[in-house]
Amino acid sequence: MPGSNDQTLRAYDENVRAYVEGTAHAVSGPPQEWMDRALDGLSPSARIIELGSAFGRDAAYLASKGFAVECTDATPGFVAELFARGFDARLFNVLTDAFAGAYDLILANAVLLHFDRAQFARVLDKARAALVTGGRFAFSLKGGEGEGWSSAKLGAPRYFCYWRAEQLAPVLRAAGFADWSIEEARMNRAHADWIYVVARAP
């Protein structure tokens, strides 16, 4: 959908406060279990980058586990928010920017759900190429059918692409991942169905 990501990023950039106030500030439940799976067995010196760090909640959780995280976001508003909260952060749009070096873990919580299926496939390719041997790409998606726009939470339209767990294996395989875990969870949120993935590079 041409322009969908630009419009979605604009919605975030213009409504940082609404997002911060409307989002849980603690990591718990299925997202915590997923992050713990992504971190399991990683060296404390592992190189980790987070896409869409927002206000730093997930980065703070990883830091509490002893890991350093490169915080990034595709919107200047959230990069400024991260700096204000004491995080070192930089602008990075995974659709248009190149990864700098090889990572042990790329984390993207509620980011890839804003990409259409062609963009999603391209990001999988880029992420796999940016991982060290055996490196991990951990990402979450909203479960469901089709695609659409929603103004919920921010009061501004954001694009969403929904997935079924069984649709993911062929796309992960095509991107060159060696293996993966896919966990479905029902959350106490406006959109209840979520999918949590940890994919490993060969």
C-alpha cells in the first residue's frame, strides 16, 4: 500500500505523548517470555539492536538482564523521547536504512505489523543478512486476517497487516532462516491475538 508506512510514522511522530500514556510501562506475560527466549544463551557482550524502541520500555528490560541495546526508532519524536529518558538512540528506518554491522539479536516488538507483506519479506531478508551465524531475529505481529487502518490509541490512522502463525514458516524459510519458534498468545488488549517469533540465522 503506497505511502502506508510514511503515514503510520507520521501518526506516531505527532502523537508521542498519547502513545506513552496509552502503553503499558512494564514488561510482563507473553512479551516477557518471548524476550527471555530471544535472550536465552546469549553472551553478555552480545550485540543487540532494537527497532522501534519508542520510549525505551523493552530496552530497559533487556538492560535489566545485563545486556546493552542499541536503541533506534524511525520517528524523530521517539528518538527525542528516548534521549530525554537517558537512552542513547538514533534514527533508523529498517525499510530504507542499512544495518551497520552484524548483530547477535535484532528485536522488533510491534514494528513489523505495520509493513505490508512485500515490505515484511524485504525486512526479513535484511535482518537475516545483518545477523551473525546463529544470530536471532525476534519480532511480534498481530494475529488475524488481511490488512487495514486503525485510529485506535493514537487518534491518528496507522496501517496494520495481520498474520496467521501458519503463514510465517514459508516466508521465514524463503528469507533464509535456519529455524524458528512461533508462539501465539491472547492478550488483555484491544487487539487480543498476538504472535511472537524468534528466528535464527544459519
